[in-house]
Amino acid sequence: MRPAMTVLLNRSMCFAACLCQTKQPQQTLLKPVTRVGVGLHSGESAVVRLVPARANEGRFFQKGNEAGGQSFRVPAFVKNVLDTRLSTCLGEGPAIVRTVEHLLSALEGLGVDNCQIDIDGNEVPLLDGSAREWVQAIEESGLVVASNSEGLPVDREVLVIEEPITSIQGDSFIAAFPAPSTRLTYGIDFPQVPAIGTQWFTWIPEGPASYKHEVAPARTFGIYEQIEQLRAAGLIKGGSLENALVCSKDKGWLNPPLRFGDEPCRHKLLDLIGDLALCASPGHPGLPLAHIVAFKASHSLHVKFGEAILRHRI
């Protein structure tokens, strides 16, 4: 999200949510950049190459099929979500890409509207468990104004929330309220894990630097007593003390120090940004102009909320 965004809005034509023009051009990467790492759940190595894309192409994964020599595109759209167990998995046709949320969060947070994501493997690498290394990769590449097939820039459009939109699941919820600027507030509650407890964090996008310093460094976390159960279910095979924070109900954090006192809460907000990036129209941001409040939400609820926003869009 860029600072001082101007929205050209005709309120008489708005429903609960509508796409409105801004005076800012779409962006893409300056040059390709590559990262290699291990997937959180599969434990398998993968190579990801971020490649510049034209305006209005949006963000999409490109997967090669070595057996058939074919290539498959998986657009980063909420309609392509296949699974939300402890991460967000996308798929279209025979192509599947797991754990996309950290990378998409970094692209959304730094304003990369158009990007081809070549991936050799089935799961985006976890790297250090945060979005920090993806931010570093984007900075290594640099950003430029994206041009369409005619070589012309195209302005971004932002989704503006005009009426409250809510998604509720048990005692968890996400709500969006009309606001003059984008603001995200996240709450978590782990009464069984005193070292985490109840936390709240609010983030106001004020340019790429605010995402880089306040959100991106927050690492994924897990509860020590749940690890064996998750591994028995075929999950977190690539998780370790080097790429995830681990907290015990009785002993507290097993691999301190934390980067923030509220790092778990900040990471959940990081995940929300990545999941809401899936609401983007091609070449435009996914985060709406609204105050979004989430409490005890999951990837599943993030996605359901994204679907609710799109159902209310004009």
C-alpha cells in the first residue's frame, strides 16, 4: 500500500464494496530474482523465481510439468484456494502450490501488483518463517511502473468498503468497516499458553517501509505440545527451530529472543495480508480501503472473509 493514495469515488454507484480508481500506476519488478528453500509442510526443497509481469496481468504462479513438458498458470485468486489447513494452498487444473501466504503478503505489502512467480516444486519455501527474506528479494530486484501490451502505464484500482462486512466462525471473526484509509487490527488469544496469552496489534500501511519494519520480520509460530500430532497428520515436515518460533505451555519460548514482544500477533496479521492479497483484481491491490478487525482468525476464515468481500463488490 502506497502513502497518500487518492481515490476517485462515485459514492452513488457503490454497493458494500466497489473498485475505485487511484492516481497511482501499477508496479512490477525491475528484474528477476530467485530464492531457494524448504517448504514448511512438505519438507521438500523448491526454487522460486520472481519475474516482472505486464500491467493487468496480476500475480500468478507458473509451474512447469517436467513429464509432459507443459506449463501451468495458477492465478493468485481466492477462487483458486484448495486447502487452508495451517497454510493457504492454491490450485488450478493439475497444478498445486502450497503455503503461498508469506510471499503474497510481501508482494502486497511492498506494492508489487504484477508478478510472475515461477516455482520448481509444490510449496513456496518457508525461508526464515517470516516475509523478511521475500522483502529482501523484492528490494534486490527493484520496482518499476508496469506497462501494458501497448507500452502504457495503467492506474491501480482499490476496493473501497462502503458498508460493514463480517465473517464469523464460532468465537472468531473478521470485519471490515468503512474508513478513510487502510488499517488492520488483529487479536489472538492463547489462554492455554501463558507466554503468548492475549495480544492485539494494529498496522497502518504508510508505504513499503512500514511493512518491511513492522510486519515482515514476524515469524510463524507453533505450540510445542502439538508438534507430534501435526507431524503425524503429514504437516510441518520442514519446520524447525531455525524457521519457526516454538512455545511450550509450561516452559514458554524454546528459541528466544523474539523480534517483537507481540511477534505471534504480528505474524497472524502478516498471514491476513497474504490471504487478502487473493482478493486482488489482476494488477490491483487486494487489501481494501477499510478498517479490518480480526480476532482468533485462521487461514480458513481469512479466505471466507475474502470471498464475502468479493460477493459484495459492485
